[in-house]
Amino acid sequence: MQPEIVSIDPKLLVGLKIEMSFSENKTATLWQTFMPKKHLVSAKSDELFSVEVYPDLNFFKTFDPTKTFEKWAAVEVNSAENLAEDFEVLKISEGLYTKFIYQGKASEAARFYSKIFGEWLPNSEYKLANRPHFAVMDEKYKGEEAISEEEIFIPIEKKV
């Protein structure tokens, strides 16, 4: 588990969002709603963005699977003008992220995230930053196939 520390440029995303918790995971429903409509958006590429917007850093202090957050299914765009239907805009500001490559079944990613937050982050020179978390999925993403691959971005800043 060797991440790459990257500084990302601002991103303008357009998509759909849903309020959910880990105990009431609505990710599948969100993507089933988004995918048939994504052709209505003029995306910069074929990449898909799965984004989590947490209310604040206290969300991670004590794990509570019933705490809610925003989950987004989105694509990156150059402009958010003339949006179709119920699409919404999410702006991700520039900043420092740690980028991990996750390979495996989507349903087994929880263990990978557990290692990031339970092992890598506490032992690194970084701490969590209060910006959206996101995963980027391209043609290598195969859902429940063992060869599936996605890029995971966790917002960070240097420990003081």
C-alpha cells in the first residue's frame, strides 16, 4: 500500500447526489439512477467520479455507521451551464490528496479503506483534510471482478 501524494487542480463535477449512511448504503441505487442519464452531460472524459462529502472532520473521530453524508455519482465537466434534469454541481477545490490504486471487487473495498484510515494515515506525516473524498473509475473499473481497478483520492494536509 504505497500511495502517491498529489496536488490536484480544482474539479468541476456534475452529477446526482444522495444522503446516506454506511448502515443504509444507497450507492447502487444512486449509480442505477445516474448511469442512464449521464449521456445528457457533456463530460471531459469517460471517467466516472464516486464522491463522498462528509459534514466535517468529526465524522471520523468515532465511527458511527448511522451518521449521514452526501454520496455523488458524477462526471467532470468544463462548464456547468444548461444542466439537464435533476443534475447538480459539485466543485472540488485544489489541494493535497493521497492517491491509492485499489484493485479488487468493489464489495471488498471496505478492508482497503480500513487500512488507509487505520494504518497508513496515522503512521504518515499527514492528517485528514476537510474536502471531498473521491474515486475515479475509467475503463479499468469492472465492479465485482477481481481485476477491477480504481483510483482513490483521500484529502490530506501536513501534520503540524
